[in-house]
Amino acid sequence: MLALVSYENFRDKPIDWKFTLSKDDKIPYGTYVLYNTLEDIFKAQEIINNRQTLYQYKFFNEEEGQNFIFIANHFKLDDLDTDILLEFANKGSSIFIAANSFEKTFRDTLNIATSTEFAFVSKGAVLEFANPKLKTEKKYSFKKAIGGRFFSKVDTANAVILGLRDKTAVNFIKVPFGKGAFFLNTEPAAFTNYNMLDSANAEYAYKAISYLPVKTTVWDNYSKKQAAEKSHLRYIFKNPALKAGYSLLAISLLFYIFFSAKRKQRVIPVMKPFKNTSLKFTETVARVYLHNKNHKDIALKKYSYLLDFLRRKYYIQINDQTQVDYASIAEKSGATEDTVKSVFALAKTIENSDTLSEALLLKFNNWVEQFYKECL
């Protein structure tokens, strides 16, 4: 046990490839790198880590015209928070959202739609900006976690295309809303640690975020926290009272199983198996015959067992010693014809003799055993 525990503790941990998008995760698909470099983008501005609903945030923060950043796998808010977010944008806030998909009410409000092209998933994608000032000779090539999402419907009279995937698919747009605007990107993987550690791809993320004005920026951590808390056990262990009750229940159950099993289980006596005395009985009978030197009787019994063996296994019935078909017996049993002839010749001699010597008995026994060995 000590060796196993030591091995598990000191062995190299496998890479965790979960798509968490959490600012606290340093795994490939966390957003630790991006969050901790936001101060370089929004210099001298406050970076707020929001763990509340947007309704609660609005209640405690009266400042208007802020930046909001959402990096999510699926962007989904309840109706109240959706209305608050639209209100923030209407009053001048800039809202950046990178997600593989968007909730229907939100899509309908901004008059957008997304689709998936699965060919992108296997080959990766090359992303670029539509603004000539942001274009570079070196393309931004992404190989992993690219979901193949793009905007299949955009309100061209209102929205502005900011970025493309593989020169044709629109993946980054700006949708003005009141005094503010929404910046929507369909590639959240482009903002993860895995891609941010590549200098070229990190440049793409920084340029995309730089569309936001330099002002107080709110990083959303509430929606990802809600997604992580879908497990019932996680909810139980988060609450001290529920955790204590759950632990007490588990410990009580273990005590019940231990003491109940110990009290009810009876001692099982050791049952010695019956000894097989058939072989000893046979040996005793054989010694009696040998002691009386009744060799002919032993040979005739041996011959009777042989005839019974032929009858049961090969269905060969021998009633007359003079009419034995040696070839048929040899063919059915698999023994050689010479062995069959030797056995029955000796059997005939034994039947016709008054007495039988020990040497002839042993010879007959050897030929019978040879016959059994040759049988199929």
C-alpha cells in the first residue's frame, strides 16, 4: 500500500484536457494566461472578477460604460441576466463574447445565427482579421479544439465583420447596440492557455480583445462557475451542513455494515470431504484372489470386463468365442488387429484350461492393457 501511494503521489500527472475556460486553470484549455495579462491590454484600469449574476452586479455597481468579457463553451444566461446585459450595452458598455454557441433568445435579439462545418475540426483553421491594419503576413493557425463554428447569418445593415476563418467563414463580428456594442467570436479555444503560449496565436487573442476600449473591464466567472456546479455531490460538499450530514451518513453506513455483518455471521464448520475407498476395496479384493492363487478366476473376470467394455463403448456383442470378427473390432476400437487376435487367443486358451499359471495371467493382463491403450 505504501509503495502504491508513493507511486501515485510522485508519478507524472497526465495532462488534463478538459475544456474548462476557467481563469484559475493552468491546464491547456483554461484561460489563466489571458486573464493575468488583461492588465497589459487595459493599462491603469481595474480588472473585476465577477462571481455574481449580472443582476447582482448591477445592484452593487452603478458605473456605466464598462467592458465585459465572456469566454464560454456555450453562452447562456437566464432571461433576467440577458435583459441586464442588453441594458449594459444599450448604455454604452462594450461586451466581448467568445463562445462555440449562443442561446436562442440572445441570437434572435442580435439577429444572428451560427452553423458548424465539421471539416474544420479535423484540419484546424486559419484565422485572420478583416481590418487591413490588423492583418499580418503570417497567418494565425489553430490546430486543436477548433469547433468549426461560424456565423451563418449576420445583419449586414448593422453588424460589422471583424474576422474570418479560412478566408470565407465569418467568425468574428461587431454588433452595435444602443450606445455600446457586442463583439462576438465563435472560437473560445483561441483564448485558452494552449494557444496563448504560441506567440503568433497569442497575438490574435490580444488583437481581438483590443477592440474593447481602455476602461474598467469585468471578467465573467459566474457562468463558468454555474456550469461547474451541475454535480449534485459538488453542491453537497460546497455546503458545510450538507457535507457534514453526508459524511455522517456514510460513516454510519460503514459502521452498520461492519457490526451487523460481524454479529449475524455464524461460524461455518470445516466439512472434511468423504474419502474415496473404492480403490482400496479393489486392492483388497485383488490381494485375496492373488493369495488364493485363483489365477483363472481373475483372468475370466478381466475378460468379462473387456467384453462389457466392447459392448458399452463400441456396441460389439460377442456371444460365441469362435465367431469373433477381429477386423471389425480393430476398426471400431482403433487397436491393431494383432493386439485384438492376441487378446482373444489368450482368452480362448484360458477358458479351455483347468488351471492358469501366474506367468500366463500376467501375459493376458499385459495384452488387455495394451488393447485399452490403443483404443480411441
